[in-house]
Amino acid sequence: MEVFNHQLPCVSSSSVLFLPEEDRFREFVPKSLPKKKFIHRPVSFMRNAIQGQLYTAGSEDRSNVLIKHFQVDDRPLYRDSDMFHSEEDLRGAILSHLQLKFGQFHFEDLIRAILILADSDNNEHISLAEARTMISLMMNNDFIMTVVLAGNDKVPNLIGYCGDIFVTEGVDSYRLQADAESWDLFTSLPPWPTRVRIAVSILEFVEDIQDLFLGNLLLCSLSDASIGLVSEEASFYNLEWLASETQIREHLKYHPCVSSEDCTYGPNCATQCGPMGMCISNTTRINLPQTCSILETFITRGAPRTFYPKLKGLVDRCIAMDPARKDIFMEHSLVLNDLKNSLWYEIHLL
């Protein structure tokens, strides 16, 4: 296939190329990548959009969108754009980047999906401008994880992109945690059944990111800054610190350290500092204990009196999970299912 014979129509950050409403992407998504249909949105709301914030469009489109901008601090995949003489050159660059980032996995289907996205005007040719755009986007972990998790209903749809800017469906901001000294802790909580539905959707996402084709994904930052709300369900709109175990190991391999505080990836993922002053390349956390710690007050306050002791016991068991246990992944699954099923059963009794 001949490539690089036209220019990308998106030429500035004030306009975004929006993905057409069609299924070309779907047929190339592997079974391990949930399928998602990208949707079309008007571009006019981009004119005065604020980076990284929710922005409600005008009367022509009342849906919320989230505009994401990423400044590349690392070296780009290739500095010399003349190296791209064919689609195979671009394919090789993408493969090299994915292997460097995630390790040795089967990326063929993911690469085909990325190339489909790169062909922004759907003419079965990839221009030099389109190649540059996709490479710029791939430097953003948030963008890559949005593509990897395409089809997951807990992740906003990718709507469009331009250069190092991309746009997803918006979410409503929401606080899962309140300052313990603030009255918000007592006054801002929705009814308990609503909180249960939100909490269960978070637990479902934790379950969804286990055993993917990249292995297990770890939530290295789980906070109000990464979770929003859509129709009383959680939506993970910031995937910057969502990482595979291999990705974390590769990032920290041979990293010099004085203490274990030097061996961190994001706010919540860490390894230990070894005796030789180098980070040990094994992760020391799992998703569920931190998730339960964040949700503890959210789901226990206001719970039915007869259910509270059981719920508190389940949450405490979850928080106390030891990632060093040999059977930790079986324990992870059992605790998660017990908590999720118990919550569902209780609200169905109300």
C-alpha cells in the first residue's frame, strides 16, 4: 500500500480531527481488546477549550468532552521524520515503542488498530503528517491505554485528536473522598444504594484490568483526579498512571535508590530499594487494597444496620490483603467477588 502522499487536514491545536462514525477500527481490534465504536462530534467547541478540563459544547452539541494535552518530555520515537518511507517504517517504530514500554507481548492486533486510527481521513494511505501525529500521541500513556481499553464502558470514548491533543467523552467530576475535617463528609454523600452502584462499577473496572493481553494492569493513581461519574457509574477518565506490571518493572530497572521512596511509579506503585542501591524490579502492590481503602467510608457510612458488620468485615479483609502471598491473585479474585456480590445482593433487598 502506498503511503505518505497527502497531508493531515488537522493543522493546529484549535481544531481537532474527529473520528467518523464507522466500524473500520472494530474489525482490527483483537479479542483481548474490547471493541468500541468511535463516534463523531462537531469541532466548533474546540475554539476556546481549556486544556485538561471538562468543557460543555454549545447548543449544537450538549455533551461534555474532555480535552487532553500532553507535552512530550522524553525523546520522540524518531527525531528524523525522513526515516518514514513506508507504512512498514511506521509499523516498526510503533512496535519498538510498545516493546520498550510494555515488554515482549503480541502487539500485531494493537498495531493494526493504531494504524487504522492513524489513517485519519480514511483513504487507506498514511501521510507523513498523520504518522507524526500518531507517534506524538503514542508518547502519552493515557492515549495508549484509552486505545487498549476501547470498549470498556468504564473508560470514556475516544472522540478525536490533533497533534498531541486528543478528546474523549466527558464525565461529571465527583469526589469519592472528603476532608475528614469538612462537613462534606456528612452532607455530600448521595443515598447509600447510589454509592453502592458507583462502588461496584469501580470494583468491576479493577476486575476488568486483570489478565489482559498486556498482563495485569495496576492503578498507580486512584483518586478523584482520575475517576468521574456517568449515569451513577464510575468512569476512569485519566489513565496516565495505569500501567502493566512489565511496564513498571522496565521503568524502575537499574534505577538507583537510597530508600524505597526512590522506587516509585506514580503515586501508588512501588518496588523496594535493593542492597546494591538499585530498585528491585518487582511490583509490591495490587489494586484491590487501595481501592477498598478509598471506598471504605464511601460505602460503609449509612449502610443498613444489619448489613454493616458483614460489610465492614469484607472491607477490612480487602484492605489487609498481603501482595506477598503466593496465592494473592486467587485471594484477589475471591475478595473482589465476595464484596461485589454482597453489595449487589443487599441493594436488591431494599
